[in-house]
Amino acid sequence: MAEYRMVTEGGDVVDTHTFETDHEAVAWRSSRPFEAATGADDSRQLRIERLDDGEWVRIPAPLGTAETT
């Protein structure tokens, strides 16, 4: 199991949790409220990071973001 955290674009940690897979972490992220980003890539402001060998590593998009319709 791996440790995950959600962070804002400014680097503030919003929440942490432990999951078996990245996909579970993405589902966790998708269940949280968010504000739409104003950037050109139209991405969400909350990002997911995984603790990997003592360092926090951002889960790359599109895995780290969930599409909404």
C-alpha cells in the first residue's frame, strides 16, 4: 500500500490517505470538491502525489485528474 496526498497548486496539503493503487487514489480525488482552474490546460487545482522512496511524486495527468461531464 502507498501513501497519497492531495495538494493545491500552491503546494498546500489538503488531505492524505493510503491506497493499494493509483486508480483508487484518483477515485478518492474525484470525490472531493474542487474549483476549476483558470489555466490554459483546464486542469483541476487539486493534484495527487504518491510517496515513492521518501519523495512525493506527482501522479501524471490524465491519471491524476478525472474527467467530468
